[in-house]
Amino acid sequence: MSERSSEAAGPTGLPFDDIRRLVAQMPGPDEKAVAAIRARDAELTKPPGSLGRLEALVEWLAAWQGSTRPMVERPLVAIFAASHGVTARGISAFPDSVNRQMLDNFSAGGAAINQLCAAYGLGLKVFDLAIDQPTPDISAEAALSEPACAATMAYGMEAIAGGIDLLCVGEMGIGNTTIAAAIYHALYGGQPQDWVGPGTGLDHEGVRRKAQVIGEAVALHRAGDGDPLEVLRRLGGREVAAIAGAILAARHQRVPVILDGFVTTAAAAVLHAMDARALDHCLAAHCSAEPAHVEVLRRLNKTPLLDLGMRLGEGSGAAIAAGIVKGALACWRDMATFESAGVATKGT
């Protein structure tokens, strides 16, 4: 992927103007579709509410697909992969060479996400965001220019091409928990250590160093704190920008979104900071083992579907959640009604 500055600027002027316009024009849920889902649910051979949150998942699909017959026939896990110059500061337990090696592993079908997609019948696409060209060290300079950030968001919007009906977003990139924590610190304040965790396995000293680097980066870019898109371009990596673009495009194309973990929700947090409604079409797959993720989800008003102690990334939690969504939809779609099964209703 190239950073296409000339392509990012639309007729409204500055590159970010078009992003702001898309956020302002987001469609809302289809309440008539939700009512139809509830009407059929009341006829199914089960006590009302007995499937708990599974029932709400089908309503969520209907609301954001805008359909009284929601479907999950073309689900996609989209992994956005990027590299980060800040790794030179010793904030990761693994070297940058792992980035390319993991892309090769995805292609060979050897990663965890490959197995999960096969198990749950999910499509998989991996987007290489100039993996061999790391963004600058955010403790020394901005990660992206405004044109480059807007172009990368536009590139992420392409993830929903091809008529998908459910999007699971994930990421891969050594050092990107540092990027995510820096975004949270810039958006939400507090101390750097409030948002820092071990990532891929840092020891205590490594976590301390990571918090120090994040503090330096956020202090350097303090001028961008008032604008979430400036926070994104100064502190975010290409994968975070692309995920934000994919989430926004999915909203406009009526594709429900499942968010993966700590890094993915950093992209979501940028959109949420722009408009609190921006994530209404999104489901939080799980609560990551990164300590700060539970607080991030609280601020985003998202209750995770799962809490399995996972911290792998690469869309793994989102893929498992998609399997649950598919199961919920199958129950609603294929269960017999009281009438068709000849089962007595309450009081008859």
C-alpha cells in the first residue's frame, strides 16, 4: 500500500474534512427490522428471553443490516498489518522481523486465525500496510501526515468491498499495543501507566519503559489532543487508521462490525471520540488480557461477548464471537414455532 496523499483530498478541502462528513452522515438502526425480529422470536419454541444475549445479537444484526431476514453468509475477518518505528525504543518483547514472518504464516494457513476461520466458516483477508516501511517513532515525530492518514483510512474502507454481511476487524504489528495505549492516554488522560500492559510478554522493566515512551509521545503531540483525528495521525499506526476507515465504511454500507481486542478498539475509540453514536453498529468480541482494556470498553459503553484471557490479536477473539453470532442467527432462523411444532404455549 502506498501513502496516496493526492488521492486523499476530496472536494471539501483538507483530507480529514471528508472523514468528518462521513461521521456526520452515519445512518441509524432500522427499528422496523428489530420489531420484526422480536415478533418472530416470541413465536419460537422457548420461553421468552431464555436465550439471553443470543436474542439481542440477532436484533443487532437486523438493525444494522436493515433487514427483517438478517444473514451471515459472507462474513469476513480483515486483518490489517503494519510496523512501527517506536519499537526501536525497546517497547516490545519481539523483533520487527516477526511482522513479515507472520504475514507469511497467514498466507501459509499456519496462524491461529486461519484455524478459527476454517472452524467457523469465515472468510479471511490480510491487508499489508507497507509492513516493511515502519511509521516514524511517535516519541520523536508524528506517525503520519494528514493526507497519508486520510489515504490509509480510505484504504481500510476497501475492506468491505465484495458484498460482505459481517465484518470482523483485527490487526497484527509488533509494537502496536504501545500505539494503542498512547491513543488511549491522549484521548482519556490519566497517567501513561494507566493504559500500559505487557503486550506480547514484556517484563516489569519493559512495561515501565513502555509507559515512559508513551508519556514522551503524548507530551510531544499535545497540540493534537483536542481533535481525535489528529490523535490518530500523530500517534496511530497505519493499521489503526485503516481499521477506523473500515468501521466507518461498514456503517455506511450497513455491515455490522465485530471488534477484536485492545488495538482494534483504539481505532474504534477515535471514532467514538468524534461521535458517541459511531460504534452503535459494533459488537465488542472480548475483553483482552491487556489490563486497560476493560476500562476502554467501559468508556466505549461496550459489554464484551467473551472474556477468555486472550491477547493474541489477529482477529482471533472477533472470529470466535462471529461463531456465536452465527449460532444465534441459526436459532432464530431455523427453530420451530409453537404452531408449527404443535407445542402448547403458556396458559394453553
